[in-house]
Amino acid sequence: MRFNEIDNQSIVFNANYLIYADVGVTEYFRALGEGQPGVYFNQYGTDIRETHCEIDYHAPALLDELITIAARISRFERTSFTLHCGIFRGNERLTDIEISYAHIDGDSGQPTPLPGSFIAEVRRFESRMPVQD
């Protein structure tokens, strides 16, 4: 943790966990081979928009600690998906973050079905299969 990310108690300020999760999302898409999420969906003429987020805090991260961000897609719906980020200090789970993304048409901004090739690529990548509604 960097000094500007903590509060007066040397504990990471709670809003920063969303920034860390965003790093996890970017690295997830990089691991899929496509870099940033927007770049990935641009090939389909679409994009994604965050629609919902839930955070469960289990333990605080402290100044100068090394953390690990683990991200995976946990659920597919017709026009959206949910990504789970776990943030860890060693083996200790600090937070669980669920982020829902709407898949939208690049021109209209309206929800549009997830590309089958994206779903197939994620299924090849994941060791635990995402739930599909």
C-alpha cells in the first residue's frame, strides 16, 4: 500500500479497494490476451458498463503491505456478466468484490447479448466454470 491510499490509522481507505479491483479486471482481460476490457469489446462494436458492485470487507490492508488481487468471471447472463475479485494478504482474504457489467452496443448504449466467442474464451481460460443464466 502506498501512503496516499491509507487513512490516519494506516489502514487502506475503503474506496481504494474498488481501484484495486479495477486493476484486477484489467489484468484479467490482459490474461485473456486482449489488454483493457474496452479494447477487448471494441472488436465487437460493443463495450461494457459497470452496473452494480458489492464489497465484503474481512480484514484491512495496511501501509506497505503487499496484496494479491485474484479475479474471475463468476456468472454470465444474456447481456451481462459478473466478475469476482478477491484481495489477499498472503493466504488471508481481505475483501470480496462482486462487479456486474452490462454489455452494451457501442452506438446506442443499449444492452446487447454477450458474444458467444467471449463466453467460449472465458470458459477455456477459467478453471471453475462461470454460472450461466
